[in-house]
Amino acid sequence: MTERQPIKIAILAMGGEGGGVLADWIVDMGEANGYVAQTTSVPGVAQRTGATIYYVELYPLAQAEADAGQPVLALMPLPGDVDVVLASELMEAGRAVQRGLVTKDRTTLVASTHRVYSIAEKSALGDGRVDSAELLKHAERAAKRFIRFDMAQAAEASGSVISAVLFGALAGSGVLPFSRAQFEATIERGGVGVKPSLKAFGAAFERSLGPTLDEEAAPAEFIAPQPRHPAVKALVERVQRDFPAESRFFLLEGVRRLIDYQDIDYARLYLDRMQALARSPGGVDPRLLREAARHLALWMSYEDTARVAALKTRSSRFERVRGETRVQADQLLAINEYMHPRLQEICETLPGGVGRWLMGSGLPRRWVERMTQKGRVIQTSSLHGYLMLRTVAAMKRWRRSTLRYAEENRRIEEWLQQIAATAARHPELAVEVAQCQRLVKGYSDTHERGIRNYDTVMAAFRQAGASLAPATLREWRDAALADEHGNQLKAVLARHAAA
């Protein structure tokens, strides 16, 4: 009996990326070229659209016949016992390394460098993204050989799918005992999407033969917009005339965002506020001006019901969804939105006086609560659902008379005054105050918890005074961002008070 081992290949892919097709291609190629092949899969539902591990083992048929029997092939990969790992996304490559499937003495890792962010990364109060550079370094250290590039972009450029790109990179790696012609013949036998798949395969094959280079996007040169509308043009000229060059990118982006959010007058108010801050006694350093410009634009474009409705009914959103789902010309697309506005959100959308009356009323309040206690599913791809949300979106014209606007405006003015007062004594601390706006985000329960943490941090800051170290305020803010319920923030504040 021989001790020869099968070729062991693990494929980590997300739902809809063709991981099963890739596994089937490898099996078909093996069986067509004198190998016993087996594939299994372990589906998962915890990450994004559901990450699945496909596992393939290949064993030479001639060797099996010489052994006078059939090889017993494993059903799943074992740590330290995998020859090739194919990962359709960078985090999946990181998970393979974490599970011990990638080893320095044995494993060739082929992975795409693009990211599809997990639910945990997207829903974090702060920047919850895993550092891609660290993932790349970790994978590089773990693998015997690491082939990587943006395979999602390569697939899009070829009009194909990422499985074809991974197959091409696998062929180019030379780790399997098959020729390029044998790989291509496998795609042709599949009979579906052959031409674009071969194009994607060929591009990836050539790419994997060259040296592996870490891709860093070159910073794009900033070019000021040239709007035709006279009022918008005047705002752009004002930014270029009255503000330092270091802050213009964020200021112009803020102007664009706020015109889209409300109107030109609202963008003008944004520049008025920034100009008042820039002219504070003692001046404002460029870094503080940049941070204030960025966070003020975010705060002034807070998410209310009108904003959410507008974003959900934009033509660009429908185009993006159609592109992501690859809807064909003869197919219909249905988009269902789950809506569950609370009484508070309804009151905040109304004019200030009406909203306050409803919040404090008896029977009317109970009636509204009863009518809205259950969520509703609205199909924005239908005429009725679309018009319903467009009606809500049109309510933005009354936004500045609403209860929510009055409350947000009050907090914004207090925040700007605090920045200006702190900048006169401690510019570095003022930057940390400006960044506390990161706590205010989202809508509904998320916004309510963020505001609660923001108020707690700012109350502690006012109590400590300008003698507070910038690092301490940063620690408070990070604690608030780490735990939406405020438990970590309470612990940090308690420790600071006891010190």
C-alpha cells in the first residue's frame, strides 16, 4: 500500500459567488484527467450572505488501481492538512488562516483582496472595519505562497463571475498537475457562460504568473467642481476664496451633501457656521477645520423619515440593486422594505408645536401607537409603495419647522460653541470634541442610544474642563462607540472619577 496523499483543496466563498461551480469545475477536471475526485460543502449563515466551505480531494486513479482499492477521501478540511485554499474575499482568507487551514510549509493561498463587509463591521457604532492591510500581512506570513489581487474587479471587467477568476489564478499558480488547456477544456464542458468565463480565466492566469504586488490606490488629485447653477457656483467660489486649501475637499463635499439633503440655503448655513468657527478668537488650525467641516456636514444631514424615504426611492439605488442581483432584461425585480416608525419618529417629522402636542396627548397618542405598533412591508418596486415613500420624502420641504430639526439644531449650535471655546485654549482637545459627533448617527433606536452616549460624554467633558487630556476624551469616545448600551462608557467614567 502506498502512503501517497490526495491533493486537498478548500474553497471559502460567500453565497452567490459561484463557490459550488468552482468546486464542480475542479472535480470535473480531475475526473476527466485520471483522478478520483470528491467534493463536499459546509454551508454557513453567519456572515454576510452566508459563507460556505467547499472541500475537494483529488487522488490519481492509476495509483488507486495499483493499490487494488478505492481511496477513502475526507469530508472536510483539517487544520494543517490543506494544499490549496481559494478565498473569494479577503476576510474569508483571514478566516482560513484563523482556522489553521493555511500553513507556511504547505499551503498555496489564492485570494481576492476586495472586501465585502460583515454585518458586525457595518453595524458598529464607530469604524468597525477590520484592517485590510493587517489581514494581508497575516495571510502573507501564514502561507507558503500567497497569490492575491482584486478578483471582483477582474470579474466585472470580464463580464464574468469571481469563480472563473479564481479558477484562472489556480491554474496560473501551477500547484495542480494540470495544464492550462485542461483547465480551459473544463470550462468549455460546462457549456454556460463559456466565453466570458474563459476571458476572466485568461486574465487571471496571466496575472498570477507575474510578481504579487500589494495594490494601493494612488490618491486622486482633487479637482474643484465647476457647477453651472449660479447659486451653487457662488458657494464653490466662497469655499475657494474664504477657506484654506487643506479644508476645501471636505467643505465642498459638505456643500454637495447638504444641497442634496435639503437645499442651497441649507448649504449656505453650513458655510456660515464654518466661517464663524474659522474666525474664532485665536484662530483655528487646519486639522480642526477639516474635522469640523466633515462632522458638521454629517450632523446637519441627520437621518430622519424623509431622508430614509428619499434614499430608498432613488433611481441610483434601483440601478445598484439591479446590478448587484444581475437582473436580466426579461426578469422582474421586487424590493420589499420593512418599515416600523415609532411614535417619537412620527412626532419628530411633524411641525414642532404639533409634534410636542401629540407626544404629550392622551387618546391621540394612544391611537397612533396602536396603529404603528406593528411594522409594515412596503414594496418600493410597486407604484403604490413607491408613491407612498416619495410622499414621505417630499416632506423635507418642512424639515426646518419640525421638532427633530429644532432638537438637532440646538445640539449642533452647542457643539460648535464648545469647539470654538476649547480651541482658544487647547486646539488638540478641540479636535477630540469635534470628533465626538461620531456618536450621533443613524435613526430610531440607534440614534437614541447614540445621543444618550453623546450627552453623557459631553457632560463629563464640561465637568472636567479644558484641563482634560485629549487622550482621555478620546478614550471616553471610543468606549461609547464600542458599546451601544453605554456599559463600557460608564465603567471608563467611573474609573476616571476614582483616579
